Amino acid sequence: MERVAVGLLGLGTVGAGVAKLLTERSDLIARRSGRVIDLKHAVVRDLAKKRSLTFDSRKLSDNPRLVVDDPEIKVVIETMGGIEPTLGLVMDSLANGKDVVTANKALLAEHGCEIFAQARKYGRAVAFEASVGGGIPIIQALEVGLAANRVTSLAAIVNGTCNYILSKMTQEGLPYSLALKQAQELGFAEADPTLDVDGTDTAHKLAILAQLSFGATVTTKQIPREGIDRLQPADITYAGELGYVVKLLALAKSAGEGLELRVAPTLVKRGTPLAEVRGPYNAVRVVGDAVGDTLFYGRGAGEFPTASAVVGDVIDVVVGRAALTFKALNLWSTDAPTIQLASPDAVRSRYYLRFSIADRPGVLATLAKALGGHGISIASVIQHEPADGSDGHVPLVIMTHHAIEASLKSALAEIDALDVVRRPSVCLGVED
């Protein structure tokens, strides 16, 4: 049976999972690929670090050039993460005639065009199933399974850290800080969780999904985003009273004004599939013009779910399927038509609004008049009795009908300037 040598850059959580699958399930992988996949070298940052996997120490190195420049290695598996020095190593690997399998969403979101141009220049393929959704085969689904469709919209939960935190805040009433601490203790959150909780990680993944679903080449800076780090427990509580849960969603929608993209905490109707995605799980809802509404669900992170997707890509590459798909799809191409992005101010949605208002007659009417003056109609209202120590202010929650975001911003600026309103007001989108 033919042997194919591969090299692994990075032996962290995902890299270790890849190494375990390639070595411990080598017979199964050989039967399914028709080739013996030989992990020749694995590159680590710290050779002295103790590792749980059983691995021939002679295959370990802290020199990535052993993988990038070895003529026997046909496939480079990149699980290092980050941009530098990863970008240079990937570009050199392609130039040296090697195919690349990567789980690096930031690298693709920010440098997809140059990486894919390099791959085309040297006749190589880049496979990246593990970059979005961990073990969920969403890349394969969009590339192949839904290829006959024009995707009209997608809504995705693609950050397990945020979904775990929001699940704990919703189900157990935990404050954000405690839910984050639990996520860190369980390995669902990094010691520095900033890129997860501020929405950057989700925006990276949305950039990839936008390329696959709509052919749009966008960077993270072009995607409006909000994270969960400033989300207040009160809004989770009031959303629940209205029959909704709050999820950090990656949203993309083809509209008359162009392609709408955003990452934000969003109210999702309780009982719908996305609302029931809990803990570290991910889900991607894709609506196609032929297939209709579809949902892809599974573990979005972790050692083996993500490693499963990486090894699946390795098999696709060594069998030759990845090369055919790569050439046919022509992703991140400078020759592709430009996709117009809609202005964030043109987005049309329903909204959840929370105000802290003076507890006196006529205030609600004043707010309703301000909203109505900007063409925004009210769907429902929640106003509680003032609590002890409320300092004369009470929360007022309003759900709107569909409104244009620019109009909503103007209305909120007017309302926040009123002396009966304590700034700032809270605004969250609603995805029914």
C-alpha cells in the first residue's frame, strides 16, 4: 500500500488530537484512504513540555523547517494558530509543492486571498474543514452538498466558549464572571478569552462562511461585531420573559441593499433549533433557495471533534478529492465578481430595547412618540414595579416590529438625551 508522509505544525490541543488519530487509528484510516498516512515530524514550541500522548520522541522537533522543507512530506497539517509565523510557513509549504490542511480561521479570514493564490500558483490544495464549527462538516456541506443552491441566509453559533457562558447565565442565572471562570476551568475558554468573548473569533468564522456561501471576500474589520463581554444578566432575564434566549450569532443575509453581515448577541425564539443549542456545542442554520432550511449541529471545539475534521481533510487530500474541489471552487479568487456589502445602517430587523426611565406618568408615551417619529412601531412592552433602592428609575423593555437600523439609532439618540432616561439604553437584535 502506498505510504504518504505528512508533517504536523503544532501539538497543542487540536494537534495532539490529530497525532492520536493518525497513530492510534492508522489501520482504519489506511482502509478508508487506500494509503498509509505516516506522521513523519511534529513541530512543537517547547520540547521539554510533558505530553499525554504516546509519540516517538525522535519525530518531535522545535524546528518547523524540518516539515516545510522536507521533500518527502507531501501534506503539511497546520494547527499552530495565529498569523505569525504561521502565514510564512504555510506560504513556504505551498511553494515547496506541499498541500496544506489547516484549522486556522484567523489566517484564512485575514489572508485567504494570498494563501489561495499561492496554492493555485504551485498547483496545490488547501483544505480547511476544521476552521469553522469544529467537528461539524459545514465546509463540505457548503462546498458540495449545497452546491446547487443559492444561499439566501445563514445564522450560526460558532463559538463554544460564548455559548457555554450564555447557557450558564441563562439556565443557572450565573453572573458573566463566574460562568467565564467555569468555562476556563473546564478548558472551554482560554486564559485570555478576549478574542472569543468580544466576537472576533466568530467574525473570523463568518468571513469564511461568507466566502463559501456568497462568494464574498471580507476581512474581520468589515464585519460589524459585538461580543458578550458587556451583556448584562438583566437582558437575559427580560428576554426569557418575552420567550427568547440570547445567543451570540454570526448572521449573513442576502438583501436588496447587498450582503448583510454581523456578529452580535441576538434574541432567538425559545424552542427553535438555534435557541436549544447549549454548552460548548455549535450549530449553523443555512437557508438555500432549493433545499430550504437546514441545520448542522455538533461539538464546535475540543481535541477530538476538531481533530476529526482535520484528519478527514488529510484523507481528502491524499486521495485526491481535495485537489479537484479546490480547483473547481476557485475560492478567495481575485477574478471573482465583487459582492456588494450592505451598510449596517440599512439592516432591517426587529429589536429588543431596554431603558432605565424615571418612574412618573407620561414617560412611556414620550418614548413611544420618539420611536414613532422615526417610523418604529412597538410590538410589546414590559415594565416592572420599582424595586427597593431603585432611585426612582424602573426598567422598561420594548420589543419593536421590523425597523431600519439607521432609524433606530436616531430614535435611541433622541431618547437617550431625555432627562427622564438614564443612559445608555440597551439594543439587541431579534432573529425569529
